[in-house]
Amino acid sequence: MDIYLLLHLIGVILFLGNIITAAFWKVNADRSGDIAHISRVSKGVMVADFVFTLPGILFILFSGLMMAHTGGYMDGQWSWLTLSITLFSVTGIIWLAILLPIQKKMISESQQSLNQGSITNGYKEASLYWAVFGIAATLLPIVILYLMIMKPM
């Protein structure tokens, strides 16, 4: 197996695996209503993004660009690859510009919730936005995965 393909697959596993499991743990924490647990999970989601999601992104970008270059796919034509790169860029923008700031707010609001003994409206609002934009940031990479495997155009 080509080293770039191996790095790409590792990146995809780190990236998709973390965004899906982070959502699972966050939703379950919120459903528990346990403020201390919600606070721990909010912090854990942020840490996991830097431990797993960010390296996954770096592996995907580096190896993907190397494979595209060496495979002759960088011809400037609209294709499954350019659509995938576009969708990956949109996912990155959502993550950097929306989800990370929301996660910081959730951490802050979960701390305030601990101090006051009940979940704050600020946490509830941030959590709702995180869910909405998180769904988009999860579905887009699944579409990209389909495009990468099927190469429909």
C-alpha cells in the first residue's frame, strides 16, 4: 500500500472517528442532565479535537494533495476531487469559525452551570448551535467519503 494512501486512511479514521464519537458523548452527556458530566465532556470534546481531529485533518490534507499531485488529478477540471476539496474546505470553515468558538462557549457556560447549580440558557443555546452546525460538519465529510470511494464524476 502506498504510504500516502495509508496516511490518508489514518487521517480519515482519526477525523471521522472523532467527530462522530464526540457527538455521541456530547449528546449523551446533555441527555444525562448531570452538570458535572456535561462540563467534563464539553472540555473533553475540545481536547479530542486537538488530539484527533486536527492531526486527522493534517494527514488528510498532506496525503490527499500528494496523491492528487502524483496521480495526475490536479488538472484544474471540475471533478469528484475538486468537489471533495471544496466540501472539505467548507467543513474546515464551519469547524474553525463556528464550532470551535461554540465549544469554548459551552465550556464556559458549563462552568457557570456548575457554579449556579443548573444548566444555563447560554449553555443550552450554544449546545443547540453546536448540534446544528455539527450535523453539517459531520454530513459533509460523509459525502466526501462517498465521493472519494465512488469517484462519480
